Amino acid sequence: MAQVHGEYFYKSGELKLVDRYVAGQCVEETWYKPDGTVIANEHFVDGTGTGYYLYEDGTIKLKMTYVKGLAHGPARFFSTNGEVIEVVEYVNGEKSPGDTSQ
């Protein structure tokens, strides 16, 4: 199957993320800091892997696990200085009923 990819950029124009897809499914994500340093390279199998979301300075804002394409497990939110500021638990793409975070 042909492999396609998507590229995403910081507001400043530097490369932020490269997604690679096979048969319509994301199989790999590579996240970059604005200076080009690789933050993370994640391989997904059947939609299962770790997803990242970044602040504009390249620090990690959110790190969460996906299982079969759905958020599942703890989602950790970080401050710009790297401290965990909130943990939200997900089950099959939904915030866990037992989770008391906002």
C-alpha cells in the first residue's frame, strides 16, 4: 500500500509533526522542537501508541495513550516547565466516570 504523510508546523513556521499513514491508519508520528530536535518518535500498531500535544515553544503539553484509536489510560497534562499539572483517566475514548479532575 502507498504510504502518505501529513506535516504540521509551529506558528513560527518550523516543522512540528510528521504523521505517516498506511491504508488510512497512522503508523508513525515524529514530533519536533522548533530547533529541529526530535522530541518523540512513536510507532502505532492498530491505532495503539502514545500521542503528544505540544506548546508553541516545543515543550510537551499533553501525553496520552491511545488503544485502537481511542484515548485509553492516563492523560498527563504538563506546564511549560515540564511539571505534571493534571492527570485525567480515559476509558475507550471517554473520560472515566471515576475521574474527578476538571
